[in-house]
Amino acid sequence: MPHDPAHPAAPTHGSAALPPRGEWPPDPFVTLPFFLSEDLLAHLLGKSVRTLQRRRRLGQSPPFTKNGKEVLYPRDPALAFFGAAA
């Protein structure tokens, strides 16, 4: 997937096109992977990765897990936490 010129650092997600920054896909339970990376979640929220890191440190984030240094958010709790599952 080519990167959006307005957001050259936008993460790629397999072969599916990502929605614009700050917007959720129409059916996130079908189109999003089971674990969301920091980059992908920041893109979907329209926030920076640094904001997600700060929220984790303050205990204001959905549950997360680490795979080595990589932080992953389980999709369903993240959607519920940020109100995207409505």
C-alpha cells in the first residue's frame, strides 16, 4: 500500500487500505488484526505514538502486552476502551 503523502509515516496494514488518520474502519472487527501495534493504534486515533506511551505510563490506556520491545494492544479491549466498538 502506498503511503498517504499527507502522512508519510502512516503504518501499513497488510494489503488492506487504512482509513484516514483519526478514523476507524467501518467494521473494525473484520478489517483489523487481533493485535494492534502502537503505530496502527496511534494512526486510528489520530494521536502520536508518544501520546500512547504517556497514557500507558499514567495507567490511562487499554490493556497491552509486549513482544520483546514491541507493544501490542488486543483489538477488542482497545476498541471498547476508545469507544470505537459502538
